[in-house]
Amino acid sequence: MADIQGATPLIMACELGNPQIVIDLLKSGANAKAARPDGIPAMALCAGTSTPTALTAMMAKGTSVNAADPQGITPLMWAAANGNADNVAFLAHHGANVNAVADKGFTALFFALRSKEVRSPVILLQAGADAKAVLPADGTSIADAAVLENNEAFAKLVVAQGIDLKQSDQQGRQLIHVAAASGDEELVTLLLSKGVDPNGLSQPPAIAAPARRVAPAQVGSGGGNGGGSATKGLSVADGALKAPPVQLYPTPPLLFAAKAGEVGVMKALLAHGAKADIKASDGMTLTMAAAYSGNLAALKYALELNPDVTVTDASGRGVMHMAVSNPQAPEAEQVVQYLVDKGVKLDAKDNRGRTPADSLTDNIREFYSALLKTHGIGLDRLGPADVANAANAANP
């Protein structure tokens, strides 16, 4: 018997996770191989929310530990995505394929990292999961994913196991670049101790575009047929891994760290041989990158090392152009004010004739109109047209 949405009592019991109800239903003849109308097997649902006791009962009735849903997501992946470490260990011990690949290229390790639960990735690794797996969509490695999901401890574990530290994603970023942007000083130091070049450039493709990173899993309410917060939905097509800023030009780790405002990593890289005067291939300097971060401490540190604020990149953009291009940064206003106080101009033109003031008034009017109105930043340095634009922005 099913409800109006096609869910049987066993399906609903597996979604809710009560092992005794699952066992009782199986004893009463419920079909252990049943699936939801969307094709997700009861075994997968139980793996996500129930216990090894329920899984044992399901297996005794003939259901497979590798029964996948239409997207290729196995019970092990469901357990990993839900952070159900006990079920991850049980399934791995009872023959689940720890290196099975879902349709989008995700293995159980990627799902486990997404869950934030700390034991499951280690259990999978000990069970033989491939620490060198990558996502075909964008080349994200297990180690990259661990960093992007704030599981640096696991990233360090797989680094210690000897993964390829020169492997790049489709944006040309190696683990050192991802780690530098993440702010994990310990991981960066570990990578440098293994011989990673502190001045090594990322190698993006000739024409780069921001990569769409698809998350290993998205778990939330409303995905099943039972309704309510206890019903979990899972899809490899939902959500997104957080990612460091896309760099369209070959860029060294130091500039990744500076652009993210990570002063500790900047210092670690410099202590291990990074060059303070190094530039990205488009001419971006350490100070420009730090100005973009919107982190005042990072900018001040960069200026100590590289005080020339007159240098421009290949597009003619200077430090102020970079500072105004990240208005959502927590200290964006302070960074702009600090540069203005140092005499950096708001009317310097890039190769297209665009000034930082143009960005202030045209591209991010709401954020900087208050800045211009409250502080009158640089109005004495602007041309008549820029002053008019600033006035319009301050009084829309």
C-alpha cells in the first residue's frame, strides 16, 4: 500500500530512520527492494537516516548494498552525504563499492566531505577509497574538495598519503593555490615542506571562464515523499562547492593568498621563498591583489613589502582600480579610504579610459554612494564629469 505520492510504509520508515519500524515492516512482508517513484531505493534512504541494524534487516531480505538510484548514487553515498559514519563503516565492511562513481563523477569520498562529518572520509580512505579521484566536470581533486569544504585535516591526510601535488583543476589551480586562498597556513606549510614551488604559477586555459562547481550532495527537507524536515532529498546536481576566485592569468600562490586577505599564509609563503615582487602574468602585483581583498591588514602588510602604488597591470589598472572592484569585502571602505589618504588617485585611467571613480559611481552605486557622501573621498581629484557622476550617485 502506498500513499497518494507513491510512498510505501517502508519507504517512509526508511526516510524517517526508525530501525525498529523498518524491521517490523520487513517481518510483515514489506518489499526490501522497493523504491520511491523517483527511483531512489529504500536501501539508500535507510543508509542515509537509519542504523546498521536496519541495513542488516534489509540485506537479509535480499536488497543489495550497491543498489543505486537513477543518478548512480549508491547507499554508501547516501550514508556519506548524510554524515552517517556508522552506516558508512557498515556498508564498506559488507561489500559496498567504495569507489563507485555517480553520474556526475562523484565518489563516496566527495559526498562525505560535503557532509562535514569528520569520521566518514577517514573510514572510506581506510576501506580503499581512491584519494586521487577527481571530478570530470572541473578537475577538482579530493584534496581540493577537502579544502573547499573546510576539511583541512582530511586534506593533510591525503597529502601525507602521497597524492600528486602538481595535479591541476580546469582553472589551472594546483592544491597550493587552493590552499593559499583558503587561509590554511598549516596545509600550505606542509605542501611547501614537500617541495611545492612557492612561486609556481597556476596555469589557466587560454580563455578562462568561471567554472561551475557542482556539489557532491545537497541534503535538505522536502526531497522525499513523506514531507517534513525529517525527509531528506539528495541530488548530485544541487548546491555548489565554495571556490577561490577564478584567476584568468597565471598567478602565484602569494597572490592567491593576498587576494583572499590571508596574511598568515602570505607570511608563510614568504618565509619559504615566495618573492614579494612576483607578479601574475597580467602584471598584477602583491599590493594590487591585497587591495582587492578588502582586508586592511593584508593591504598594509603588502605595502610594507611592495610600497609602489603607481604600478599598473597589463590593462592599465592600478591598486585603486583593484580596491574598488570588491565592494562586498568587510573592510572595502576602509581600504579605499586608506589608499586615498596615501594619495592614491581616483581619477587614474586604465587602458580603456576607465577610472576607479567610474567604478565607484557606475558599477556599485549603492555601496559607494554612502562612502562618497559621508567622506567626500577624492572629489577634489576628480574631473567635472566624475564629480557630476559622484553627485548623482550620492543623490539618486
